[in-house]
Amino acid sequence: MSHYTEHAISILKAQGYRITRPRKLVLELLDTAPTALSAYEIKDALDAAGEKVDTVSVYRILECFDQQGLIHRVLSSGKVKKCLLDDESHCQRQQTEHCHHLLICQQCQGIEEVHCAGVDALVQTLQSQLSFQIKAHHLEFTGLCQRCQTEESEGKD
Amino acid sequence: MSHYTEHAISILKAQGYRITRPRKLVLELLDTAPTALSAYEIKDALDAAGEKVDTVSVYRILECFDQQGLIHRVLSSGKVKKCLLDDESHCQRQQTEHCHHLLICQQCQGIEEVHCAGVDALVQTLQSQLSFQIKAHHLEFTGLCQRCQTEESEGKD
DNA sequence: TTCACTGCAAACCTTTTGCAATTCT
DNA sequence: AGAATTGCAAAAGGTTTGCAGTGAA
């Protein structure tokens, strides 16, 4: 069992959630998914793997995972991706603000998570200039991942 | 007719679009709307004003406006808001990147647009550290607008 | 007059709700 | 055993598609 799945399970247990078969299946799928997935895509992927999980359950499971900070929700698509769980800082981040800086490849839909240091300073500066009280921010970059850049410059077919 | 509506119409005309009654109605509604609106909300608002416009048409109109950079799409809700049309820079912005920094009040759902200077520098710095090629970014802040802050500290009912 | 655009009907996809059956602990 | 969770059925909500009719240029 991967670190992600293992850690997610320990968080769920600590919060009093039950570790059910569908929850484990979704965790394992999210762990290996290279891109973000919608509830439907998760259902289909599990079906394809011969595992029957109802779509409604997927929705409810994702809601639970979201609340526990185990997944990201990509704003631009509504799909979800596993959140890199950083043992020490996970709980604090969850309380103040979830890590929300995503690189989304417009070609292959792959998603990388970045911890972009300057953002906090930027938010503070901006906050000092505004009467609006900032509580959270969401930052998403779209563009081309390394692989798709090289493919674009090579394969002109 | 407001500056926004006027300017939007001139852009549409320049692109060869027809200035129809439904398009004008949607423009005028967006111009005065204090918050972002969904296609359904636009339809309902027009109905309430005694103007019949089909929901399907609203969808198609918004798609057109979006392509022409006349509106913002709020990622976190999918709703749309008029984009401040800045005469000189509108065309360039549209080509490179649309202004996408929004302050969203979680209480009243009001939306303000900010031109947050530091972001461009931040993006450049980030770009220099990544192999990912950034083409656009979306930045949304959630929190409390000035009005809702004071209401929260006063009215404890 | 002509073609873009709208309105209507219907289909489609996504998400939510209620309740009985299941299954973790 | 007991409560949380799932699966099923059904409804509700949002968005898209095709086509005939309308109206802006």
C-alpha cells in the first residue's frame, strides 16, 4: 500500500470514519491516476477494473475526502486529484489553507502540484492594500507540461 | 447606454456579430449585476423584467461573449461577470491573457476584480523555475468584502 | 434577400435525495 | 449489535443538440 493511501486511511480512522471497500478502491485509484478525475470517470475506471461502486457512493466518498483535505478539487474542471499529504504540515494547512497551486497541461490534462513560495507574500501585500478580507485563494496555471512541449515541437503531423 | 454595453457592442460589431435584442438585454443585465450570474439566473432575471429570452440562447450568448473576452468566468462557481473593458489594453490582454484576479465574498457572493501587480512578476519567477510552460493563470480569492465584515462584527443575531 | 441567430422540443449528463440493505467496528 | 455507509430508484438540475422560424444587416 502506498504512502498516500496509508496516510489517508490513518487520517480517516482518526476522524472516526470507517475504512470501507469503496473508499479504499477510490483512494488507490486516485493514488495512481496521472490526471484529475471526475466522479463519473472514477466510477468508470472502477467498473473497468471489475469493481462495482455506485456513482452516488463516489460522490459521497469524494465529499468526505474533500472535507478531510485528502484531495484537491480542480476549479476549472471540477475534477479531483489526490493531494500530496505532507505529514507534518497537513493539519495546519488544512485549517488555514489547503495547498492550491496547480499546473494543468492543456494538452494531456496532466496535473502537477506546485508549492509556490512567493504567493503567501503576494497575498499579504495584496491584503494590506484591500478592505476585502482574504480567507483563501485558488491559483491554477494552464499551459504545456514538459512532455507535451517537446511533442509539439517535434511531431508536426 | 453605459460604457460597458457600448464598448461590448462595438467589439461584437467589429467581429461581425449581429447586435440582437437578446444580446443587448444580457449585456445590460451583466452591466448592472453586482454579482456573478449563472445562465439560469440571467434567464430568470430577464423573465422577471418581462423580457423573454430562452435559456438556450443565454448559453449561446455567453459562449460568444466569453470568446470575445467580454465576460469573466468564475471558476469556482461557473458563473459569469462582466469584464472591465479597458479600451487600450483589452485586445492585447485577450490575446495573451485575460485579467483573472477575483475577490469573491463568501457571504454575499459579491465579486470584485483586482489588478494585482505582483502576480506577473510571480508568474515569471515561477516560470523560470519550471519546465512547465505557463500560458495562463487563474487566481481567485475568497473571503469577506468590507460590508460583510462590518455586518459580521456588529449583527450577532 | 440572406444568413446569423433565436426559440422550442427533446435528449443528455451530472448531481442530489430518500430509504432499505449491507458491512465495518 | 449498532451505527455508518452503500446501492438502488427516482428526481432534480444544468447543459447540449437539431431544426424550423425569425430578424438583423
